[in-house]
Amino acid sequence: MIPRIVATPLAGDARPRTLALRRVSADVLAAVLPGPGRDRLGAGEGLVVTTGQQPGLFTGPLYTIYKALSTIAIAARLERERGGPVVPVFWVAGDDHDFAEANHAEFLNSGGDPARIVLRERPPEAPQLPLWRERCAEDVRAALDQLRTGTPETEFKAAVLRWLEAAYRPDASLSDAFADALNALLGSRGLAVFKFHMPSAKRASAPLTLKGLDLTLPDGLTPVLVEAAQGRDRLRADGGAFVTRRSGERFTRAALERLAAEQPERLSPNVLLRPVIEAALFPTVAYAAGPAELEYFPEAAPLYRALEVEAQPAVPRWSGVLVEARVDKLLEKHALTLQDLQGPPGALEGRLVRETLSGELAGTLAALRSGIDGDYRRLAQAVEQVDPTLRRTLESARNAALAGTHDIEKKLVASLKRTNETLLGQIARARAAVFPTGRPQERVLTLASFSIRYGPALLDELATEVARWADAS
């Protein structure tokens, strides 16, 4: 049975902008992977809806797929409304150098417990290479084996592993592997996968990137990075030249202009300049954004103005959670909501175990506490008439008596927990499925975790749900 799909809407303005149709340049088109989306981009003038994400192992967390499906659905709706071509585009941010965020994938193992696969660690002293330079290498074979041995045997497992193995090859960069996997998964649905790290795309963006050198952000740095001795590094204006933040290397403007012409892949925009460049390269009517992007997009407003680029609106992507049948069964049996599973481990377990106390025992404990409280209150009134200085002594005795009843209850609950291990295990696994490591499911678990269990029908159901959401937006 396909998991129940529960939408968790993000706040934000969902209105795309009005924009004239425009043709995408040949340099930009050359950096788009083959597929129906690329064909439509190259067919003539049109519009695009975009989204983007830094690469991740095995396509990263679920929200990456949700962003892509949101872009497809919004583009389809706008095309129907406007009567002209609107193509969904996924910007693969291969320039990103945060390897610790991209080097892992998390899934639910055969027992329903969370498991983590790490490709490898980057030494702290190593250069901060962009992900398009980080090869999957032989480490990816072990990573795939972990996914193979850690997940349940199903009729869908072989196909999911073939999909990932075809993209995540030892000779592929992490960025290219991510792009290929995404293209294989959603290219047939019209998604155009754009690899900004390719030289042709960097050449197309070079004029705006170089103009970004004239801008200084509140942190004192420009919004431009260069790949230097210590990897990808922010540039700071220093007189007539520019100095890298970490390595302290000095570049003249002429040297950076030569890089833009001869090695354009070594220059890249920061997170605020990137959407400005996107709006210049593509006729973008909307960007499907997650919570963090919705917050920082407004911060880029001064860059749009300075570079004379019309800003595309950031609209909320679809957000949701997959609720498996075993989780639904537990929720229904104990009259719980999904949010009940979000609390700290132990709180819900204690509550449910307390509810298993017999009515007589629970009533007796409550009556005992009430009696202690009432008796000490009456005693306090009498003592007040005799010796008011004994008030604190009396309060301490009352508190000690009440604490004794709580100790009894704690020991009873601990005993009941030992006899309710099955229930506690079910709660732990339900929490791991919905809020793994205490975070929303979509920010942790990879699509493969669910595709192995439920097959391609799950993606179909997600696409249908996201399309329904887009049509109602």
C-alpha cells in the first residue's frame, strides 16, 4: 500500500510574475541534459519555472524531489493558463563546496530504523573543492552496497539500485551523478536539468559575475567566489585588486577577466548573486523555493537593482510527509497525531504508558495526592495560629510527601515500560519514519528509502498530489 501523503504547506506568496517570452541562449542550452525539457527550451521563445539544489548522494533528501515536482506542476499550470510554453528547469548547484552536506544519504533499514550512508569525509585541511570536482570514486560502490544490504528485499529494489548505479559511478563527479540521476527520474516528465558548472554556462554568466565584483555585501565581501589554492573562496575588494578570504591570494581585475574567458568554471556567484544570474540566463516567471530560500531571496534585492536584472518571485514549493500504513495504524490505535511524534524521545512513551495504568490504581494515586494536599492545607491553617515560623517546615514536609507519590508513579511507569517493549518499539520506529533524528522527514530521508518499498507508483502519487496543490495555488 502506498503511504498516505500529508501536505505540510509552506508560508509565502505563490504568485508568479508576468514576463515576455524569451529564447534561451545556445551556451545555456548546451549545459542542459538531453531530454524533452531541453528540446522544448531549444524550440523557440518561452518561459521557465526554476528551482535548484546543491548535489547530494543518491539525490539527497526528499525535499529535493519535492522541489523538482513543484517546478513541473507549477510550469504545467502556467502553461495552461497563459497558452505559451513554460518549461520546468532544475539548476544543479555544482559549484557548492559544502561536502559535509552532500556526502551522505539517510534511509530506513529493513527494521524501520534510521540508517546513514557516508560516501567519505573530507579532511578539514583539504581545499574546499566545488562538488563538480569531487569524484564519487570507488567509495560509491561501498555506499551502494550499504543501501543494498540495509534495505528490505522487494520487487522494486533491483530497479532502484540500477537507477542509482547508472548515475553514481566511480568516474562521475558527485554533481554530475546527481544531475544524471535526477534527469533519469524526472526528465521524461519534462524537467530540464541544468548544470551551471559547465564551461558554456559559466561563459554565459561571466559578464554578470564580473559586474558582481563591484558590489560589496554587508559582510565586507563581494558576492563572487574564485577557485584558488584553498578551493572555492570569497573575494574581498582591496584597492584595485581582490583578495581571497581564506588563502589571502591576490587577483587583479584583469586576471579575473582572463579567468572568465579561459577558465570560467573557476568563477562562481554566492547564494545571493546566483538567483540574479538565473533571472538573466532564463526567462524565469517563478522560482520554487524552500523555507531558507524564501527568507534569503529578499536579501538579494540590492543585487538585482545594481545589476539591472528584473527579479523573479520566489514561490513556496510543495512540502509534505509520507505516512506509512504501520505508522497510521499506531496513530489510529492510540488517537495520536503526527505532531505527537515530534516531541522529545520518551515524552510520548511515558504518556502512553501512564494511560495503561488501571483506572483503580490511577484513581488511588490521584486521591492520595489530593488528600495530602488538602490535609496539609488544613494543617497549615491551624499551625499558622500557633507558630507562623513553622510554615516553611510544613511546606517542605508537604512537598516531600507529594514527591513520594511521584516516585511511586515513576517506578510503576518504569515497570510498565519493561512490560510494554513492543509498544515502545513501535513508537520509536514511527518517530524515525516521520521525524528521523528529530527533524522533518523530507529534510532527512532519501527517495530511495521509499522507492525500494513502494516502487514507481509512489512517484506517480506524489506527482499527482503536487499537481493538485499547484492547481489550487
